[in-house]
Amino acid sequence: MRRAEAGFGLIELLIASLLFTVGVSALLAGQAVAWRNSLESAQVARATALARDLLARMESNPEPLAIYTQEGLASTGLPQLPPHAAAACHGSLEEGLCTAETLAEYDLADWLSLLQDGGERSVAGEPVAGLPEPHVCIAVQANGLTVAIAWRGAGARVAQFASSCGAGHGRYGVNDRQRRVVALQTWVPRG
């Protein structure tokens, strides 16, 4: 009888390894959820900062709102700018080439580079911090401005958004379940 009580039996060892496996699996699943939530939070923070940045640019240069709003957005939802957009306002301001309209074009060109690549690049030159598949909606109603940014989130969710920005284009999964949206509004006095 003493031999049977001396150590673990095969059944106890199997039960212990099963409990260990279940515990490790739960830990890994929790890590995956935490990583996804962290990524989603970072994307929301980035989209919010980008929307605030564009609104601030528009508030400081309210005259050429038609250029900022880009009534002719491309099918991707990103403004299409002339190739010279950044040149006039990037140099010396004493030359007088930077009008309100060219400043708006410069602002949009600069802002689009932040939207698409986050302003951060890997050693190989690849963007590392932009939003995946961004779609921008800019609207002006009376004196109100709205900037909405949609992007592809990390996982599928059933969520209701007040903004329809980016919806219905088939870019964000089945029934747009991977679509994430940040929409900010402000008021700009126009004279």
C-alpha cells in the first residue's frame, strides 16, 4: 500500500497537465483580447488627434473651406490634391506665394501624409502608424464643421455609429462590422 501512495499516478499527472493547459490557453486568449483592445484604443486616439488637427487647421484658415471640404473626394474618401500643393507654403513666406487657398492645399497635403502613414516610418521606409484603409468625410453646414474618419478595425463588432462615413463601400468587412469611426464637430465663424 505504501508504494501506491509514494508518488503521482498517471491519472493525477494527466489531470494536472490538463489544468495547466487550460490555464495557459485562458492566459493566451486574455493576452490576445488585451492586445486587440490596446490596438483599438491607439487607433481611436490617433483618429481623434487627426480630426482635431484638421479642424484646427480649418478654424485658423476659414476662408477657403471649399478646398478643405473637397467636394470632389476620390472614391477612396481621400482628397485629391494638385502636385504643387505643398510647394508654395513650404518655403519663405516673404515671397507672398502662400495665399489662403494654397495654405489650405498645403494643410491638406501635410494632413494626408499624417493620416496615411502616421508620420512614422520603419527603417525600410514603410508606414508604421497610419490608420488601416482610412476614409475621410468633411462637411460644412452653416457655420458648423464636421470631420469624420473611418478605418478598418482589428476585429468584427456590431456597433452603431452616428456617422455614416465610409459605410456601404464594402471596404470594412461584411456589413461594415470592422468599420470604426471618429467624428468631431466644431463651429467656425464665417464673415
